[in-house]
Amino acid sequence: MGSSALLTVVLVGALLWISAVHADSQDDGKLLCTCENEKGTCVNGTCRGIVCFYSWVDGNEERGCFTDHIMEHCSSSFERVYIACCRENQCNALATPPPNIMPTTTPPDLSRPELWITLSLLLLITTASVCGIVLFLRFRHAHGRLRNVEDHDVTMLKVPNGDDPTYGDIFDEFCTSGSGTGLPYLVQRTMARQISLVQCVGKGRYGEVWRGTWMGESVAVKIFSSRDEQSWFRETEIYNTVQLRHDNILGFIASDMTSKNSSTQLWLVTHFHELGSLYDFLQYSSLEPESCLRMCLSVACGLVHLHTEIVSSQEKPAIAHRDLKSRNILVKRNGQCCIADLGLAVIHSQSHDYLDVGTNPRVGTKRYMAPEVLDETIRMDVFESYKQTDIWALGLVFWEITRRTNVNGIVEEYRPPFFDLVPVDPSFEEMKKVVCVDQQRPSLHNRLHSHPILTAIVKIMKECWYQSPPARLTALRVRKTLSKLDQDSDFSIEKLKRDI
């Protein structure tokens, strides 16, 4: 075959190869690899996997692909054995072992300079053609992605103004992550570079919470400590896989990793609520009975949404919080609350028959633990058990709110549950003695029985504190009772106004 004919065949083959690579790269995300082996796993000389490999063992060559992430770093070489992996389409097609591995062979006869020059030119032209086409295709693909991101940035600027910004316009218009909450993954991975941290607003065993600014709006940035990495993974997993958008669940924006001072930081970006946690709010604010009722109702609504499984085209499994307390509830400007901190949450789907308790070794807050958790009789394999512990904690949160409610000019100072029975940082055994052995409950002031709204809330609290978990109210029943009470209260106020 003449030199010109050989050049034509090589160029045509290169163009066909590039076309195949470009077409296959749009497939299911796996690499297309050259496949030559004796196991019968090849299809038309190719296979698909996570990485491509080439092996040479004592003169025997084999090409194929690995489908497991474990094999991503599989390159090795020693005497008479060579294995190499790569992560581009058909990158193993022309792989050969290094000279120090292959046995010594007689060098080819290079006495014909015209053949050497022809082969060199062919290789140079083929390499230049392949590189040019690959660069062109990659540039075109990257330009398309950049244009999409610019479109997103324009949409991000449409953050609504108002007393209680929900950022809803952003998520409704371009939330494409499939979660129904938060930003698309592409945008989430760049969030840390776009946020300016302004002020540290809280610290805890998990890390810190900062107020930051993004696109001219305030956001909350929860920075997890390295020892609480599992909580970050858990919250990120739940927010990105579950339909959690609800007025009484803290709004999720993004989850990102960033590096600062040569260390990795784990960020969770959420809506910012300047009034802070319910714990902080109750330190300096007192409530009227109607405000107390609506605050309790908002917490119950959030818990109902968590506990409820939604079976639809966009499914939401049931979720138990496992660490419900006033520090993990935020207060919005309109006086309602939203539940935060899902790092210990348990996921359950009855329709798919699975229970996911996560891998976080951290336990909940001892002061808010239910009797069955303290005496270790809780059934860890039954999802209802986790919901019942949430109800116990819900009753304690209601107690904290009612304590700061003004009735007949009397309001008590804020105190945490069981403040008069255990020390500031109670041990597991101390809480177990008070709750399980002595079966004590938080004390209730006489003034609470002189107002119909607070009398009803006290009754709900007591039914949340039953020693037997199945006897406790459900979140749905609590919400329905409070909703009816709220409607009756509105009716009474309007009737009073008409009478006046």
C-alpha cells in the first residue's frame, strides 16, 4: 500500500474514532473503553465502565474496563507485569507497557529513512487532528454550560423583598436538582466562593453559624466542625433527596465544601432568620396567649410535614427529627417557627419498605430524651418509635413557650425543661432517674389554667408526656387540635369586636 493511501486510511479512522467518542460520551456517563479479553465480556470490541484499563502480563495483553469505583487507582508495575488505568474514552486503545517491563527485543531496522519520515509525519498529522477535534468539541460543550450558568445567575438576582424572604422565586424558577429544595448541584458547588461571611451568630458542638451575604441578601451559613462531619453529610443527603419545602421547615439553599487555612470546611447554606433560635428568642421576649398558640401551631405543622410520607410522582419519605428542641427551632419575623438541624434524622418509606437511621454516632440532647431512650427500651427497628420520641420533645418545647406567655400580667423567666430537677449539663443517669424512675414532669404554673388557650395547650403537653410511647398524641392530632383552637380564638376575638 502506498504512503498516500495509508495516510488516507489513518485519517479516516481517526475521524471515525473521534465521532464515536463524542457520541458515546453523551451516553449514560460511563466511559467507552477498548475491550480485548478472553472472558467474552466485550461487545463489538468495546465495553463501558468507571475506568479503562490495559494489562500486560509476561507478554500477554488485555484491555477492558472496571465498573467499580474501588478500581479507580489501579495502576501498578513490577517485573514482567504492568497494569494501567485511565479515565477518558478508549484511552486504553493504544496503551503499551514501558520499556523496562517488556523483554529485550531486537530493535527494528531503521535503515530506510523514507519509511521513518513517512511514519513520523503520519503520527504528527494524526495527533494534531485528534487534539484539534477534541479541543473544539470540549470548547463547544463548556461554552454551553457557561451560558446555562449565566442564565441561572440572572435568575438568582430575583430574590424577593419583604418582611420574611423565602427566596421562593429562585427555587420555583430554576431548581433542577430534583429535590424540590435548594439550588442545582452545579450552582451549589460554587456557593462558597460567592458568599461573604459577615458575623458569627452562634456556636455549638457542631461548629458555628454565620450570617453571610449572597446576591445582596442575608443567608445563614452553618460551618460544621470536622468531628461532626456525619451530621453535614446527613443533612445534605436529606435536603437533596427529599421534598422538604415547607413554611415551617428551615429553607435549604446549598451545601458546599471549601478550603480555609489549608483545612476543609463543610458549609450548609440556609435561609437567615434574624430573630435567631426559639431558645434565644424566649430569653428576651414574652408572648400573649394568641401568639403562643400560633407559635406552637407552627412547630406542630413543621413536625407533621416531617412525619408524613408523601406518595406521588415526587415522593417524600417520612422523617423523624430525633433532636427536636428550642435551640433547633428558628423564629421568623411573622412570629411563626421553622424546624432546623436534620443531622440526626431517620428516614422511613412504607411504600418502599426501608428504614434508614444513618451512620451518625451522635445521640440527641439528654434533657429532651424520652423515657424509652433513657432506659434503652426503644425499638430501634420500628419507625413509629422515633416519631413518638419527637412528640415527647414537642411537649417540652410547648412548655418552654407557655412559660414565657403573659397571663394576667404574670410571666415566668425562661428556664429549660427540668431546670429545677437536674444540673445545667445533666448526665444520662441523672435524666434517667428523674424521667424514668421518679417519672417527674416539668412543673406548670397555676396561671396557665386561667386562660382557655393555655389550658388547652397544657392538656396537649400532658398527653405528649405519657410514659407509654403508643399512648402519646400524634403530630397530626396535635396540629388539628391547635388549628381548631386557633379558629375558635379568631371567632371569639371577632365576636368581641362586633359586640363592642
